[in-house]
Amino acid sequence: MKNRLEEIRKQRGIKQEELADVMGVSRQTISSLENGRYNPSVILAIKLARYFEMNVEDIFIYEEANDEK
């Protein structure tokens, strides 16, 4: 899953630490999300979308794998 979290966060002038505090997670969690090393829980994805007043799908982009056989 790809995401636009870093782009959106920077556009709004919010530091990773600030976002982490508001979300109740560590700065490392925000960093891992932004770098694609971690997929958020449904609850965290919804909290982030509400915080940025966006739809979840506007932040997180699900790309289905092509399993051609």
C-alpha cells in the first residue's frame, strides 16, 4: 500500500513528532508509515483521515497485486 502521508503532512507544516502526539503513536510509527514499511490499522488510518479532513482513500492508495498464472 502506498500513501501520501508525508506529502500531506509537510504541506500543512506539521512535524512527525506533532502528528505522532496527536495520533497517540510514536514518531517512528509515523516515519515507518511514510516510508511504506508499515501499514496502519484501520483505526489509525481513519484517525489520520479525520485529522486531515480527507477520505482514507485520499491518503492511502491500495494497489492490488496482479497474480497472473
